[in-house]
Amino acid sequence: LRRFRPRRRLRPPSPAGLAGAGVPADATAGSGPDPPAGPVARLPAAGRKAEAAVHLHLAAAPLRQVTPLANLARLPSAWREPLRDALATNPRCRRLAPLPAALVELVADPPSAEWSEVARAAAGTGVTKYADVNLTRLVTAPRAEKDTVEIRCLPGSIDTEAIVAPAALVERLVHRCRNPRPLPEPRPGDRVELLLGG
């Protein structure tokens, strides 16, 4: 686990406080049901209505290989709903999305090619920062600063344990992605924790 930090520090639910925390004014104006019980439910009312999230950055260097890339793409695509259920992803976060279908198709049967070729092809599929998992730094040339894979779908919280527990689960899942065995397809009702069984 390299590091993690809350996206923004939440403040009391007043317009001035929300502006100071960097929360868009229209983020609290939406209607709809409250998020399900879980880490997000421990937030103040303003936090539940805002796009509160934790972004977890993990070192990209150990993942810069074809098999880990393939598994990292399968995790938030084939296992997207079980993953979001396990993490209690904040449904009000708008800057989240599945990975591009072209990337998922590219890694469905990992090509027997050098990493540089696969990374170049992956970078051309339309990968973007604003996805459940940000792979943009992984598939581009390494950088001295912030050479990470960014997991963006963890819920925001002001409770330490509510931040650490999902982060620990993500760390274990990413470690599983380094295993040469491809992630299996989920069956109906499968929980993402099943991936850690072997």
C-alpha cells in the first residue's frame, strides 16, 4: 500500500463550508434516495449528498506487465458491480465510469507481445482519468512523480476505519491482479472477495 488520502476534507454543511472544501455547488442540489448503509452513511448529510470519495494510489511499476494490466482491466469491468458493492462506492460520484470497451476487448485474450506494444495499444483505446480505475499513468511512459494506478471508486468518510478497510481490500485485489492466472468471470451473486480465495 503506497498511500491513500481523502479526496477532500468535508466541512459543516453550509454553502461557505462546501465551497471551501472544493465541493461543486450543484453537487448538493440533486434529488434521489440516500446511499445504502455503509461507510458513506457515516458522513454528515452534506457529505452523503456530495461527491465524497477516497482516491487510492498504488505504485504502477510492479503492474507494468501484460498480465497485471489484463487483470486490472477485468476487475473494474467484469467485476464492476461486485467491486462497487464491496466498497460501498458513493453513487453521487459523477466522475466515475467503466473502462473503455476497446480496452476490455484488447485484454480479453492478452496478446503475446512486448509490454511497450500492448501499452501503446491500450493507451489508444480512450483510457481516461475519470474511470473507476485510472490506468492512464500505467500505460504511458513512467514518470518520476505520481507513477501510480489510481483507484477512484472508494467512498468518502470521516471515519478512519471506514477508509482503511476498503483500502486494504483494494490493495489485496490489486495484488491478486499480479498473479499470472486471469481473473475469472463472475457468476450471479458472486462477491469480489471470492477472487482472494486462491
